[in-house]
Amino acid sequence: MPLPPLESIPASIVSLDDYEVLARDRVEDSIWAYLSGAAADEVTLRENRAGFERIQLLPRIFRVLSQASTGLTLFGRHYAHPVFIAPTAFHGMFYPGGEVVTMLGASAMDACMTVSTQAGMAIEDIARGAAVPPWFQLYIQPDRAFTAELVKRVEAAGCAALVITADAPLHGLRNREQRAAFRVPPGLEPVNLRGMEPVPPADRIFGSHLLAKAPTWEDLAWLRSLTKLPLVLKGVLDPADALQAEARGVDGIIVSNHGGRTLDTVPAAIEVLPSVAAAIGDRLPILLDGGIRRGTDVLKALALGASAVMVGRPILHGLAAAGATGVAHVLKILRTELEIAMALTGRATLDELDPSVIFAK
């Protein structure tokens, strides 16, 4: 079971890496393997960080910063800052109250939270306490009729966008998780999938029911016909897929490699972002998910073509360490670091972030 909250956050906790260290001692070993692990040899997991570390910034001086702001508009809605919470499963593994507590922390920092299909709490209960309307991440289920009903629930709950995860028609082999014999703890389940026809078990991949019912581009067009919510496609790395998604009517793209959790040895998300941004231009907003640990990372992503970023594991570190307070503090650290980085590179608004802020070697 998750540990009770800390009475206060130690003054030594000043970065997202500090939160990871603090959370480690508060999470059971097999659950930590689930959270921290990635596919196979975890090359992509490491590359998501290394990609940012290879990028250097070029400061500018004596710039006008009196009207500085981190605000942005996406899909007709104003957001106070470009740091969004990525979809992650079963927050109840990390803190009592799960996603509802995460939403409290997000609301304290005016952050948009994307709720996972595999949340341990009902979307209606999570959305009810949101200061910023959440987005909902959808895995298109083999039971398409159930999927359609779930979309209706998401709309009725007041969600502001539907995020379609495209890069995980099946789970990657996460060896660290396998070695730790991870299992979802008793009492936790993907409650938003209750009542769905179960997927038959299989002892092979090719020829399985799961792959036979895997989503295709036609399913994306079908979803577009079901809802007026903005559709945001998550898991795009190839510019050709981004263009195909645009042609199928999506409203936004999330460049992501699923945190390295599906296929190993794919490139860092930040390294493919420029090519996707070049293909899409300014026709659709692009978000980046993968490897964000500093405000400078947020700035780099925005300079290379993203409109906003998503943060996953660090949010769960904050949640495990200190509940809603930890989530809010993680977001506050990132926003503060972003504001400092913008000021020191001479950029007053997000619109001023472009490739010229990157040092060309």
C-alpha cells in the first residue's frame, strides 16, 4: 500500500531529480520497476534524457521582458503555461486517492491533466474537481461499441480533448518489470473499462485477437465522426504519419515514444520533433512527451516546434512523495525554471521561442 503523506517537503527537494530520489523509498520495489522501467535494454529511456542534454542554449541580453508570460491557447482554450500532465495508469499505486489527488495538485498550478484509459478512478470523479478541464487519453479497444460509449462519457464529463494513443497496440517487453514480477495490486483496476467484453488470452503475438482488432487509420476516421472534441494523436515519430494524421482530421500531434516503454532503440522524442514540426508547419499544434526534467527542456522543446510539453514519471514521483502537494511542487519547479530560462535567453513569450534560441555548433 502507498505510504502516508510526508508532513512537509524537505527543503533539500529543489529539482525533479530530487523528487525521484524521495519517491524511491516510498514505493514498493515491483511498482518502482513498473514506473521506472522501459522496454528491453532501456536505450530509448536513456536517450530521451540524453537528447535534451546534447542541446545547448544561446542567451540574449538587454531584451524587453516587462510583459513576459507563459500563457498559450490550444484548441480555443487558454492555458496558463505549457506544462501538461501526460497520461499514466493507476495513480492509486503511488498515493491513496489516486487520480483525484493528482488532479488537486494539477489544479493548484492551473495545469491540464490528461487522464489515462487505465486510471483507477472514474473519469467523472476525476474531472469533477478540475480547475482546468482535463483531457482524456483513449486506447481504441477491440470492442468498438464500448469505445464509442466511453467517448460519450468523456464528453459528458467535460473533458476538453481526446488523446488517442497510437503507438501501443500491444505492450512492449519491459524486462525490469518482468524480473520484479510486477502485478497491479489487488483492489486496483481500469474502472473506466468496466463492462467491456474481455480480450481472449493468447499465447502468441501474430494471429492473436489483440492484433486482429488493432486500430487502423480507418478507426481514427471513425472516431472523428463520433465526437466534436479535439482529437490529438499521441505516439507520432515519423513525419509521414503526422501528415497522414492531418489528412484524417486530427487536431493535434503528440511526438512521443511512450517513454521508451513499447519499442526500444527508437530515437529520443526531442530529436525527431524538428522533422515532424517541419512537415506539419503551423497547421496543427504539436506537443512533446518524453524526457522532460527541467524548465530548460521545456524551452528547448518549444524552440524546436512544440506548442506544449507533457510530463509523466515526475508527476508520479511528486505524487508518491507528497500527494497533491508534491504534484503541485513538481509543476511549480518546472514553471519557475521555464520562466528563468525564458528571461535569460531574452524571450518574453512562448511565441518568441524559435530555433534561434538553440546554439548551432
